Amino acid sequence: MKESDWCWENLSFLVGKGSKIKFWKDRWCTDTPLSQCFNHLFVLAVHRDASIEEMWDHHSGQGDWNLIFERDFNDWELNMVGDLLRTLRGHRPSLEDDSIKWRQGRNVSFRVKEAYRLLDKSNASLFPARGIWVDRVPTKVSFFAWEATWGKVLTLDKLQIRGVQLPNCCFLCGCAEENVNHILLHCIVARALWDIIFGLLDIKWVFPETVKEALTSWRGSFVGKKRKQI
């Protein structure tokens, strides 16, 4: 992980005027940017780089959010819009200056000890190259693992970012949004296949959150000597 990425992931914004904070792209009203929480709506948004100040309509009574999209919504998209509006409820610009807070510190205070601990922890999950480029593994399989680790597989969430207009629902289980970590690790259909494989090899494993973490742990001791059987 780049140090700059690590730093930004542990910072969030305190909204004042909102002139320096991106409405969609910065972390200010949820733990993740709105562009990730509401990716489908972000793709449809007209002003994707607008600041909070630019998205707030001061001329509408006491003020309101001025959300403009490229087209009218389909019926199945209205729930997403409702969720977005509920998320924005209670959030509005003020006359204060924008500021940044350290998300991991007590009372939003930055502490070197906590920062070092987090940075050391983030380095524990480096890119698992040795778990991808393995002898006797077909090259196309290694390339797919490489793409999955970097989140480059064209799952539905990635297609939406490219402008493809379609509902994001996993085609295997139909129960959750489709992304690379879901479809390869957490989908109930994928988990059933994993359970069969691990059952045959008598392996007990708690699934990590991401494909990257899975490939990293695959090199560890949880498999032990049984890894040679796979």
C-alpha cells in the first residue's frame, strides 16, 4: 500500500463551508466516499467532481441538496435515491472553514504511536506475488489471480463505473451486489464450492475480506503440508 493511500484512508473531513471537500469523492458523511456507497448513482451524476458547497442550493428555503443526474430514474433505482437522501439527512454546510480529522485517534487527535501501529499493520498484507506466480500453475490462471487481487476483474460494479447501465445484483446468488471479493469468496454459491474443496482436504479456514488477503494467507500455515495436495 502506498503511504499516501494509507494516510488518506485514515483521514476524514469535517464539513464547514464545503468548498474544499468533494461531495462524491471525499469521505465526509459516511465511512466511505459516496461514490463508493452509491456507485450506481455516482455513475449517473452530472457533477461528479463538484464540491459540497456547489451541491448545496442556498436559494431553496433553508437550503437543500441540488442533486442532478443524467436521466430520469427507473423504478428499481428509486430505493437507491431514497437511501442517499436518508444518508444526507442532517448534513449541511455551515459558515465555518472545512477541516480534516484523524479517524483513528482519540478526540480526533493525531498520535504518532497509533499512526505507526496502523502503518505497520497495513504493511502486513503486501502484494502476494509468491502466491500468484507459482510454478506448474497455468499462466492464464495466474493472470486472473493477479487481476482479482488488484480488483480489475470486470464484475458488475466495474461495468457500472465504465458507464454500463444495469442493476448490480450477483448473477450466482441474486442476494448481494457483485464485486470481485463477493463473487470469488463470499457468495453463497462460491462458498459452497470452497466448502467442498476444504472438506476434501480437511482444512478449516476463516475467510478473509478480500481476495488479496486470501492469497496472502494461502502462503501461511493454515494449509500446512496439505497445500501440496491442491
